[in-house]
Amino acid sequence: MITITPKQDYDCDVLIIGGGPSGSGLAFHLASKGIRVIVAEAEKFPRDKVCGDGVSPIAVNELHKMGITEIAKFKEANEITQVGLFINEDKVYIDLSKPEYLPLHARVIPRLVLDNLIFETAKNAGAEYLENTRFVRYIINKETAITTLKSGDRSFEICSKVLVGADGSSSAVARQLHGSKSSDQFQLLGLRAYYEEVNGPGNRVDIFFSKESFPGIYWMFPRGNNGANIGMAMVSATIPHRPSNVKQMLQKHIENNKEIVARIGHGRQEGKILGWPITFFNASSKISGNRIMLLGDAAGLINPLSGDGIQYALLSARWASEVLEDCVNKNNFSENQMYIFRKKVEQELAYDFAFSHFLVQFARNKHFSKLWMEIIATLVGRAKKDKKYADTIAGIFEGTYPSYNALTMDFIIKSLLQGGVRGVDALDALTKNPKDALDFPNQFLTAMIELLKRDNFYVDDQLKWLSSVINKGLSVAGHTLNHVLSKKQ
């Protein structure tokens, strides 16, 4: 008996939901290889997205590979060669180094411009776009991914070999894949305001640390000839309380920070303060499956220390293109084949993300904010004296170096341990008289007893927090051990 299998007609090989840096980046790579791509984008280009607008040297390198750094609009963007770190009354300006393997320094590019550059580049490579088109739902069959889309009042279906969710932190594709929204334990809150006619250098990004917003940062990034992006990112769920009016926090920071007041001068705010949720990586969440994959913010590929997602959006787009090209060539889109992408993400980012999550989880407990402010003050103070140390700090915040670069013994001794106890001025004293360090256990025990006496200690929350810190600490220890062993091989 002869069995005839009907030939499946596909609208495209790959359907991508979302035309931001990850979606359009993937579309460019696939279309350049002759793979049929359709991108469904909810808005019409050029369109804006709320963001800090910082593009790290590693992200710029990905744009360089796409030919975007040769476009005039890119060349108009602010080149960042210096970072300023501010805490209390102290500050340091750090000149940014550039590793030889990276062609260019960081840039500040408004998303209105950046996303349009990648979109146009992908279109020129052969990618097809459906603008003003929203995702509704998907169904995965044995041979197809059938996705329902809506444009205006019209609903229709696209039949593809694979579906990619690149629709941001509030990804509808991810929500259907996971069966629920992400927990706020894995979420940052971001806000930004644009200002015009401001003063100050156009080549420096400024980072501000404050006990009120910690764990989180404020920033002031140059934009164009005399504009600025002023914003903040902070952890959504903190102990003992959650932030309530974050817009008011940002507004007060802008009004009361003398450095920012001086920079704004007679400048003016352009538009409203806008906010957005940023979901960072949950190691237990799926980012791939049978005929489906998540990229960039939709996969939680966010640096929880800085809120930067553009770097990981562009990197994950290239990694995904390599996996999907192989899938298309083999006509194999099984869960096991697609899992190669997950393994690549873990290989490249798991160690860095584990360490960053550990720091964020530890700092989530605001009872220890004073300790963290002392540690950061130590970082700033030491950076003023030690160029190599300063380069490590700036590189971590800029995204050039992974955060686990701070795990060197020299860095830890200089900053976290001794800095948290005594501050910068005590470093030399502790070296000359190690007996002074013996006072630390007594001081720490006294502080913990006082903490336990407080009415707002919330024992259940504290135990959950401690358990999470221990789990994330063990994860970091495991990655550190693997890192050390791999270097010895």
C-alpha cells in the first residue's frame, strides 16, 4: 500500500513576532542566508520604545557586522568614551578602554533611530514585514507553527516552519509558552525622560547611586548635540516593601541632584516621564521548544545590574540565526534541535547572569542598603586611585566585561569585604594591622541583633530572601568552579 503525504505549503520558513533589535537582527541574519522570513510588528516604523538608549561596545560590534556602523545616522550618534560614577558627595570620571577585538566605543542611540536602522537593514536583506500587526495566539503541529495575527479588524493566519517570539519583556508569545506572566521577582522597573538644551559633555554617561532607589541606578546619558536621556532602573520587588511611586522618585532625583540640576541649567523636559517593565532571565523558564524560540527581552536576556538588553538582543539574534539555519537545512525543528539555542545562551551568559542575579537578590533586602552604599562608595573611592580597578568597574557597567570579572581575589578584597566594613580609608590600615579586622564579626553580630528587633523585619519574607540568596550563591559557586576548571584544561 502506498501512502501519499501531502506537501505542506508554508508562508515562510521563520515567522518573527516583534521587530525590535532582536527580531529585526534575526530577520537580517536569516534573510542574508536566503531563508524566508516574515516579521510581524505591532507598530509602524519608525516607532519609539522607552529605553535608556545606551548601546554597548559589544552591541555596536554586532551592528558593525550588519554594516550599520557605516550608515550616516549611526555616525551621528554620541560616542561614549567616559563614564561618571556618583554616590553621595563623591564622584569619579573613568576613561573607557576598548579591547582590540571591538571596533568601536559605545554609543547612545535613541530607539526611534536604532530600531529603524536595523529594520531597514533587514528589509534590504530580503526580510518581509507586516507592520501594524499584532500577535494573537499560536498552535504548534507536527509539521507547522500556525500563528494567528490581527491587523486592524482583520484576523489571519501565518503558516511557518518555526515561530520566534521577539516581542519584548511583556511578550505575549512567552506568556503562552510559559502559561503565565513572569514573577515580579524577575523584574526591573525602568523609567526615562528626555531633556533638551542641557549642558555637559556629549561623550560621557553618568551613573548615580542612591539609597532610596537601591537596588537600582539613576542615569544621565547624552543625546545628540544638547539633549539627554535621564532615567532610572530598579528592582520591582524589594524587602520590606515594594516601590510605590517610582515616577515621583525619578522626578525628585532630577530636581534635587545638584550634578543633574547644573547639567540641565535652563533646559526643558520634552514629553512625559515614561516607564516600562524589564523582565530578566529566569534560569528555570523555557526559551525554546518544538518549533518555537524566544529572543532578547522576551527570553529575559537582560543584565539585572544595569537593565541593558540591547546587547543581549543582538547577540541572541545572531546565535539564533546559526541554530535556525541548521534547522532549516536539516528540516528538523524538534525540541532537541531547538534546545541547541538554549545551550548556547547558557554557555555564553549563564555565569555572568548567575553572578548578577546573586548581587541583585542580596541587594533586594533594603535593610542592608547602608552596607551596599558603603561598598559602592568604596568602589568609587578606589577607582579614583587605581586605573585598572576603575577600568573593571566601568567595563562592567558599560557591558564590555562580564560582571564576574569582579570575582578576582584582588577586586573582592579591595571592594566588597574591606570596603563594606571600613571604607576606602581603612584599606591601608587593615593591611598594616590585620588584628583590626577581628572587630568585624562583633560588629556584624550586633547589627543583626538590632535588625531582628525591628517591627518591620517580616520574618517569612526574610527567610525566603535568605533561601534565594543561598541558592543563587551556590549557583555562582558552581559556575565559578566550572570556569576555573575549564581554564585549566
